[in-house]
Amino acid sequence: TEEEEDLFVEHFMPHGVTPKQFKRIIEAATVVTLKKNEILQKQNDVMNHVYLVVKGHTRASVLGRYVTAASSAPHHSDTLRG
């Protein structure tokens, strides 16, 4: 789809992921949509997935202090893939 192509070009191609590798990732991925202020992951919980923020942004806090998250795009994006 055009959405998948945009996702590939913006987030995966710059890191050397091939179209074939990307196809395998997309086939295994699940789209997760969160509401504003919904918690994706709590500190100290075991993570079983990797998430890519496609639309919207994230905010994280450790011991009450907000920390900066890494980004693969020049803009922050609420729909997540995991």
C-alpha cells in the first residue's frame, strides 16, 4: 500500500532495510492504536515487542522525570506498530 511504502521510505530504508526484509516485518507486525495518555509500557514490565511510532508522539518518565525518546524521523508520529 502507499502507507506501507511511505513507512518503508521514512523509517526503514535509511537504515539499510531491504524491501524484502521490510515485507517480512510488515507481515509479522500488528497495528496498535492508543488513545491520548494511554500507557504503552510500564517501567519494569517485561517488553515482548518492539514498537514504532508512526503517527503522534510518545512521552516517558523515569522516577517522575520526563526523558527523551529516540526517533527515526524528523517529526514525531499515535499509531504504533509492534
